[in-house]
Amino acid sequence: MIPDQNGPADGAGKFDDEHYPAYTMGRAADMLGATQGFLRSLDEAGLITPQRSAGGHRRYSRHQLRLAARVRELVDQGTAVDAACRIIALEDQLHEAQRLNAELRADD
């Protein structure tokens, strides 16, 4: 989940990089309609590991915000945060396995 540190020096390529940590914790929480504590809980659960700025502040990517939004949906439906994080992790593994399976079938 860590973006490539060797991209263009001017940063132009970062606009399309869904893993680029562009959002501060406050902005990410606002976008999700959640608290900063909610985002910290996702970090503690191991689902999302935000990058840190030089000053130590958490920075989130669009990919991480999509995961957090999905957790938020499950939590709003009554699922515990740790269970929601496990569900999302399993969904991610399933999608990756399906992608690899399709790739292997295409090679045949």
C-alpha cells in the first residue's frame, strides 16, 4: 500500500495514483463523514496503514478511503469495526484470487 517513491519529480503522475497519500486525517474523516478516531481504529485493526508526513501526521490514499468507506457502511449496518475490517480483508483476498485466476485462464 506504499506508493512508489521514484515517480516524477514534479508530482504530475501522482494525480492518477490511487495509492498516493494525498489526504490528511481531518480531510479523510470529513470525506467519509466519520471521526478521526474511526480512522485510527482502522489503523489499529491493521486494515489501513496510512503513510506519515515528515511531521508524523497520517496521510491517506483514495484506495484507503474506499476501504474505509466500505467499513463505514458495514459499521452503520451494525457490524463491529474489527469484524468489518476482517470482512473487507477477505473480500480483498477473494478479488485478488479471482483476478489471478482470470489471468491464468487467459494465458492458457
